[in-house]
Amino acid sequence: MDIMRGLKASSEQSKGLIFSIALTAFILIVEVVGGFLTNSLALLSDAAHVMTDLVSLALALFAIFLSGFPASDTRTYGWHRSEVFAAFINGISLVVISGIIMYEAVVRLVTPEPVKSLGMLGVALFGLVVNLAVVHKLQGHDHHDLNMRSAFLHVLGDALMSVGVIAGGVVMHYTGWYVVDPALSIFFSLFILWGAGRVIYDSAHIFLEGVPKGIDINDVVEEIKKVPHVLDVHRLHLWSICSNISAMSAHIMIDPHYHGRREIIINDINCRLVSCFHINHTTLQLEKEQCEFTGLVCDVSHCDIPASRRPGGHFHGHDHGHEHDHAHEHEGEHIHAEGEEHEHEPEHAHAR
């Protein structure tokens, strides 16, 4: 398997991510070891957040890697959804880790334990320097890709947490208030839980074919209607394949008196969808007569088969009988029961 095939999709981003992953993995090891040696829960909770950074960076690199693998007859969208699955598992693991740290922190609030504050300060300062180096390396790439932006914000958040650990170490060194350590741990754990909850929710939303974040389907419809000769939009489905690939299918009602090239309408719609909503994978069906589906969205039933598709019924490859276009490839003859003739000459154009 040629791993570099995926990384070449964006070599500059890949190099920056590999460098950042190496530094982040190193600081993770340092903070875990330092946390146990100094008896600091705050360092261990910060290490847990560093792990979220590491996973976020790895997912960003993983997304670039997966983009190099083509679709197949068994995975028509390729492997992009694997990124979402990994993020979901990461979110669940962070909830478990945060729960363990919070439990230990509550125990230490009741019976505080001494912490080697100077060692804690040294590890936290080292972590801050490394995090700032990673932030500098990622800066500039975070505006072009959602995964890169997520990784950038993760590392920036961890740099701020390192500042908190440093402040806590200073307070404990000069006052001996060791209760500060579990208090910081609880605060950091709550922060991690909040981030983990967002990761789990966003991943589940994609798994459930939810509308991509930040997109209102009514805005999408209004933008499509701005295209000349488009009258209405119905049977619209809008979903995410992964965090930065959105897909849409829809029936588009056009002016029945329009006799121009229909691919012009399709191309105009696709350009608007990409530029306004970053929807880059579409399947559009143009119609000149209203089909049996009139609502903007429609329920997808498990077993409700239209009469036109039932055995022995009138079947011609579609569940409606009117002139239409498909924005996907379609081949084959139209078959009709009882030998009746039916004129049906759709034009096709694949939009991706």
C-alpha cells in the first residue's frame, strides 16, 4: 500500500502535521511521566488534553491520507467516513479518562497530597514552549481546511492550559496550597469533557446523515432559485460524508417552456452550491412537471414501496412519469408493462 500517495495530496500540510504530531507525542510522554513523578493531577489532566491534540492532528493527517484513495464498487465514497469513526471513538475515550481524573481530584480535594511544584513548573514550561512551536508551525494552514483549523485550535487551547498549570505551580510553591492541583484538574477535565461532547455530537450528527453544520436548507433552496429558469426545489437531501465533504441530492423544477441546454442550469447550481455552502458533491434531477413528491424534504420509509415499483405494476425505471433530467449517469432502456410505448429522453450530466 502506497502511503505517500495520500500524503502527496497536500505535501506542505502533511509535513507540518507530521512535525506537529512528533512534538505533541513527545510532550504527551513528558507530561505523563512528569505527572506521576511530581504527583500532579493537573499535569496528568493537561496530558489528557494533549492527547486530544494528538488525536486531532492525527485525524487531520488521516483525512489527507484517505483523500488519496479512490472510491470502489464496495465503498462508493471511499474511506472518508473512517475519519468520523475515529473521532467518535476518541470522544468516548476522553469522557472515560476525564471521569477517572475528576474522581481522583475529588478524593484529593478531601485529603490533599503534596505536589513537587518545581518539577511540575519545569514540565509545564517545557509543554508551553512545545505547544507554541506547534502553533507557529500550523499557523497559516488553519484557514484552508476544517481539520487543520480544529487541530490548530486544539493546540492553542493546550498552550493556554499549560499557562494555567504554571500559575498553579507558582501558587503551590509559595503558599503550599496543594488543593490548587486537584482544583485545576477538575477545571481542565470539565474543559476536556466539553470538547469531547462536541466531538461525539458532531460525529453522531454525521453518522445520522444530518445537515452539515452551518448550513440552512432554506438558504440553499433560495440560492438555487436564483438560477434562471428554476421554479422550485423539492425532495432535497443534504448530508456530510466527513467533516469537510458535503453532498446533496434534489429534484429541481424548471420552466416547462425552457428548451436550452440543461447542463447550463446544472452547472450554475453547482457553482452556487460550492461557492456559498461548500457543497461539492451533488446529484440533481431536473423536471418540467411536478412529480409525486412535493415537499422540500420527504420521509424515507423502510418498506413503503410506491405502486409503480411493485411487482406487476407499471414500471419504467422511475416512480413518476414526466420529463426530467438527471445530474448523474444513467443507462438502460425503459421497460413498461403490457408493451406500452413511452417517450422518455432524459439528458444527463454528472456533477461532482
